[in-house]
Amino acid sequence: MTRYKITVEYDGTDLIGWQENRQGPSVQSLLMDAIEKFCGVRPDIVASGRTDAGVHAVAMVAHFDLPDCPDANTVMRAMNFYLTNAPVSVLDCEIVSDDFNARFSCICRHYRYVVLNRGAHPVLEKNRVWWVPRKLNITAMRRAAKQLLGNHDFTSFRATQCQAKSPIKTLDECKITRRGDIITFEFSARSFLHHQVRNMVGTLVEIGLGKPYDIDDVFAARSRSAAGPTAPAAGLYFIRADYATDAN
């Protein structure tokens, strides 16, 4: 068996997310279909993260094994040939050691959330941003974002269906920037709970709109109802995954 590491970008608008199931096209199923078409093998593909329906990726890392040993460039070109009309593209492919695991070898994951903050609804950015027409208070959101940093019990920010064994996570980065009408939220951590990023953004936007959320109180409540709403999937992007041997 030969292990391949791929880096993938995708538009999640019409996809059910990363994970393959019978409800519709997923990133995983489209990649598996492409591999099967060129080599007759349908391998399991493990990703560094599992994104939800409607979420996008700039550089998602994944791995899979093939019984033969075509060179990495051949694998990438063949996959992209069969993905030509799909909202998924393989940006890079390399052969790696058998102990590499896209999920468990990852030491840091990076997400970006994009908000369009203007009165006019989006046209060019449709399905790629969260449109918030009311003006947001950046200073208030940044102040609250600092309180999210560090090691905390993120129960109030996890989805009720989250299957993680522990709600304790360490958030390494939570940065908010504004350029014109675009407000960008950047998050980095070794791992995240289900919907954690979208729930943090939903809470921060509520604060930006003047809602009286206190982050310390939200943490202490350990209840999903204590935090703000879940931000729409359309504004979320998986940016990259970092590994000890390199930075992707």
C-alpha cells in the first residue's frame, strides 16, 4: 500500500459537507468517485477536519491508501480530470509515510469566517459570506474575542449533537479584522468542537450588535442556550492544517 496526502479546495454550497452519506454529494464521496474512476479502487479518505454542509475549504488536507504505486502527480492529474465539473479541486498530492494521518497528525487547524457588513445584500459574495446589514461594533467584538482565548470549557459553544469526549479546548487565536464592508474572524486551535467556530461567531456578532453577552458568564453557564445563535455555514472556510513536519 502507498499512502497519499492531498490538499483540496472546495465550494461547499451544494455539498452536504465532508462526510459521505446517502443524503447527497459530499467532498469525500466526490474524491472517492474520482479515484475509483481512474484506478478501480475506492479507498477511505481521512481528512484533517469534517466540515458541515455549506462550509468551504481553501486547503483541506486528507490522506488515502492505494494498492499500486502511481506517482503523486499522476494521481493528482487523474483526480482533477474526473473532478472537472465538481466544486472540488486537488491542489497538491504527495506520497507520505504510512504513519502520517491527516486527522491525528495535525497539530493546528485554522478557520476563517467572513461577514459582509453593509446595507445592500450580497450578489458576488452570495453563499460565501454571512450578510449582516446592521452596523457592527468592532471594538466590542474584539474585546469579547480576547476572552475566548486560552483553555476553557466550551460547552456553551458546542452543538448539542457534538460527539467530542470533552468540551475542554484551547483556542490559540481569535482575531477580527475589517477591510471596507468585510469583517473577517480568524480562529486557530489544535481541534474544535462541532459548530464551535460558528457559535463563537454568532455570539460575537450579537455583541457587535449591542446584545449584553458576557463571555465569562457564557462559559460559566455551560449551556448552549447561554451563547448566541449559530452563524450560517456559508461564511465559514477551513483555511489550512499544520503538521509537525511542515506547514500546509
